Amino acid sequence: MAAFAEGVPCWADVLLSDLAAGRRFYGELFGWTFEEIATAYGSYTRALLDGKDVAGLVRKPDGRMPTVWNIYFAAKDAAATAVRIREAGGRVITPPVWIDEFCVMATAADPGGAVFGIWQAGSHPGFGRRGAPGSYGWAEVHTRQPRAVDAFYRAVFGYETVPAAEGVPATERVPAAEGAPDDVVLWTPRGEPPDPRHAIGGRVVIGERYPAELPAHFLTYFVVADCDQAPRTVHRLGGRVLKTPEDTPYGRFAVLADNQGAVFAVLAPSAAG
């Protein structure tokens, strides 16, 4: 598979304390199988669906680190991307480094504090499967600083923003768009038409209904065939349902946490989605 275009979400992995428990949880929820890879930085667990790479599981090297899903954006030149991140008001947390021959990886934070990764493909281009049940489907940043964050991702990746409600009948709009059209916007990459059909991610405003201590963050979505069954499975496996299934014009989604606390979402896309 060829490398992903600049700025397109191309990989996701989760930091966990107990990899065996993570394999059991995600293996049953999504049907993943697993393969261990030894790297110069330690072992890495590949999650596979029908033999295709769909995600990674990483043991936390320090128990104080968060248990969290990380999303990575494709970069043709990770060092140049790191420069743009700093110039646009972001912060480079871990500078670009080669992970054997697999990729050049870096970690950064946007002006609102949301953490994300950079992935310059080597022998591993990223997702081998996406958009199908059991694989990656979507990512969005949740922030309290929408103007600064929109300008940041435009400067770093060239994203254009499109209101999520654009082209959607008023009776079908996502709740956040009612009376506040800019609370949810979609991102389209450089060179693509700025419309929902070409969106590769989005930005959501953290509203006043959420607790002040909730930090800015990325939410990673995985596609499922049945959005109502997935929360029941998560509950049975020891996870939590943070947001019960809800319909949007793009599909039915729910927000969940695994049995170690890592938060993610599931989405059963609609025909439009």
C-alpha cells in the first residue's frame, strides 16, 4: 500500500498497562488477531484484521503515562512538519525519530493541548484496512480553543474547514450544530474539494456541559456493523459506556472506554457517511 497523503490519519495505537488484557478485549470486540514485533525501542503489538494492519497496542513504559488511544497523521517529511508545528503555536513533545525501518514517528500537541502523532512512512505505511467493520473510521479533536486550533491545522497540514451541518437538512443536523454551526467542523486535506464527502477528520468544541477538568483530546472512531451491540459487548468485557448510541446524518455512534480506561468511539456509518 502506498503512503497516505499529507495530513491524512494513517495509524492509531493505544497505550496500555496490561497488553494481554488489551488483546482479549479488542480481540473479542473487533475480531482482531495480534502479532508481536521487536524494535530497538521495545516490543510492539500489531493488531490485524484478516491479516491487514488496523492498529497497534503498546505497553506503557511508565505507569504515570495516560491510558489512551493515539492518532497519527501522515507526513512526507516529519522534521519539516515538526518545524511547522512549532511555528504555528504547537509543541513538539517527542522529536522525530526512526523506529527501525518502519517509520519516522513524532508526538506533538496543538495550541489547545490535544496530543497527536506524526507518521512518516518507511516500510510501514499505516493502516492496511480502514472504513470496514473492525477497523479505523474517523478522528476528531475536541477543544476549547477552536479558532486557534483551526488556524494551527490549516498552517501545519493545509486543512480547510467545512461546517458539519453544511448540506444537511435542518431536521437531520448533529445536535452541536443546532444554533452553533461552527461547534463542529470537518477537515478536508490540501488539494481536495472542501466538502463533507472529502473530509478526513474534524474539530468539536468542548462545551460548557462538560467538566472543566476535561482536557483537549483526540477521539478515535472504529467502524462497527451494529452500534447497539458494541456497547453491550464492551460492558460484558469490563469496559464502560460513556455515551450511549446516538444517530447523526453520518451514522450511529457511541463513546466507550476499554477495560483499562482508554476512550474510543464506535460508528456504524449511514449510507451518506
